[in-house]
Amino acid sequence: MDKESPPVEPTPAEPTPLYVSIPQAAKIAGVSKDMMRKWADAVYKPIPHITSGRKKLIRVSAIEPYAMTKERI
């Protein structure tokens, strides 16, 4: 007799963090860490971020819209 396998429980997805480090944000955007750092350090319209000690944490929801403003047509 074939045994039926038990139903597979879906694994809960990791919640998306609100803020990520510069290396993580660079990976999400597909740019270098240096470029993401420049975006965070920009005097005029920097990418939305918070500072935690010496670290800058980039708002995940702002990465795609900000990168799109850097496109040239």
C-alpha cells in the first residue's frame, strides 16, 4: 500500500525589513556599495535613510523609486 505523504505546511516568509545596510541596499538595487554610499551621502536629494551610530540604513521601499530617478533617457 502506498502511504500518502502528509500535507506540506507552507513556510512563513521572512518579513521584509524596513531598513537595510548599504551593502544590502546596493545588492537590491544592483549597484556597487560605493554608488549606494554616494546616494546616501548626497547633499542634494540623498536616498532616504536613517543614521544609526556611524552606520547609514537605507529605507528598502525607497530603493527602486530612487534608482529610477537616476536613469537617463
